[in-house]
Amino acid sequence: MTTAAVKITRKGQVTIPKEIREKLKTNTVYFEVVDDTVIVKAVKDVAGSLSEYAKNVKAGTSMRKLKEKAWEEAVREKAGKKSS
């Protein structure tokens, strides 16, 4: 198990230590709060979610919006909370 204490900035930001980032092998994480414990989990891949949305793209839908929805869906799936 790897642990580290980090400071929270005034803007609410934290830096994930390099050793932990390397173990996660991703640049995206999501947070889950259980009682008074914060759990940080890696989001490994959103390609599947992005391709699902790409099938249903309406004319004029920005790629940014498409990516945002795919990330939200991927995070919900990884957390075990399917969207409705």
C-alpha cells in the first residue's frame, strides 16, 4: 500500500505524488466520499464511453461537450452508478 500526506491549496487543489500517479497509470481520477473517508480511484479508459456518444452525435454538438458527457458517464460506470 502506498500512502502520502499532501496539502490542500486555498483553491481546493492537491498534487498527487509522482509515485502514486505512476502506479495509477492514468491522468484522470474520480473522488468518492464514504463517511469521513475520501477514496480516489483511477479512470482507466473512456474510449468506450466516447465511442457510444459519437454514434449519437447531433449536428452542431461540440467535441468538448461530447467529451464532457463521456467522462461523466465513465466516472459513473467506474463508481458503479449507471446513469439513467
